[in-house]
Amino acid sequence: MVLGTMLPDRFIEGMESSVVLAQEPSLLMEEFSLVTILFCSFDKSDMYLIGSAETFLQLVAKCIGEFDRIVHECGLNKVEHVGEDYVVSSPELQYGLHSDSQILQREAAVKIVQVSLLLLEVGNSVSITDAAQVSRLHFKAGAHSGPIIGAIAGKTRRFYRMFGDTMNTAARVCQHAPAGFVQISADTKTMIEGCHPFDYEETFFEGKGKGVMTVYRVVVDSLPNVDDE
């Protein structure tokens, strides 16, 4: 059961008996032509503004628990939570769906954007009152679509990790978003164009090694229902 929270099901069978430290374990690798990646992150300064480490960790735990529930209920794939980052992907990586169907890829990208808005609503509303001080985290999100390589390597703590420029770009789109907003890359916007009545504000930032990047800030009057699609 623990492995099921760390690895896609297709890699679990036989792994318990195959990891022998004296041997060189095999590299498990697969490629996906188009995946949408979401980073949802809180501001690093939040940890310094919250009164105690215990309160901070309680807040993080409450938010991650709610995020896990939302992502699972919406049929998306939680990649990991590390530090201030909570990372989600479209479902191909969990189920091994090497689909080139533009319809399925587009539907997954739309759901990623919808879920990102829900994560921000929930994450930014969670609070803890400690010694008359109300503490909360301030989340933002960014998404990008592109090719991904998934792999399991090493002898110990063999986690399924994702590699490629798509991961780096999604992280940067999130990093440059203001707190409380979702930004998407031009590639993701092209994928979902006409599929959902999102409004956007075009904006720009200087991406390391990428020059000026055009991104789109999602503007909504009300949160979408992810079951509408």
C-alpha cells in the first residue's frame, strides 16, 4: 500500500523482491509526448511570518490533505509535494496512457486549470488561530504543457520522478505568478483555447535561459465545476 502512494501501479509488481543493494537495479524509463504539469506553491516568506514552526507545519499539513483530496476526486495525478511546491500532472503518468488523442490531452489540460483554481481557493482559505494570531499560507499556481520523461533510478528510495524542460517551465510560470493567481504558458493556453470560457490577462516575465516568456493569467468570476466537462 505504501508503494502505491509513491509509484504508478504498473511499476509496483515485483519491486519489493527486486531491490537488492548488491546488484545494479535497472533503470525504468518512459516517454510521454504531451503532459500538462501544474505547480501550486505558497510564498516562502510565509514560514517566517507565522508565529511558530508547529503552526506552520499544521497549516501545511491541512492544505496538503485538502489538495490530495481534490486531486484524487478530480482524477488527476499527484506527482509530489516538496517544500513549498505541490505538483500535479494530467493522468497519463499515473495510468500509463500514452495517448496521442488531442481531445483527451485537451480535456486533461482544461481540468488542470480548473483544479488549480480550486486549490488556490482552498489553500488560501485555510487558517489557524494561535495566541490570537490568524495564520495562513498564500498560494499561487502555474501550468505548462509539453513532453515529459518519467523514470525510476537508483538503489534506494526509488521514487518515480519526472524530467524535462516541461517541468522547469511549469515551475517558472508558477514562480512568476502573483499570490492568489493562476498563470498558464502559451502552449497550455493554445491547447485549451475555446474549450472553456476562461478569460486571460496577457503578461510577461524574463525566464532564465528562455528570454522573455509570454504567459496568461486566468481571470474568473467564479470557480468552475470540474464535473461539467
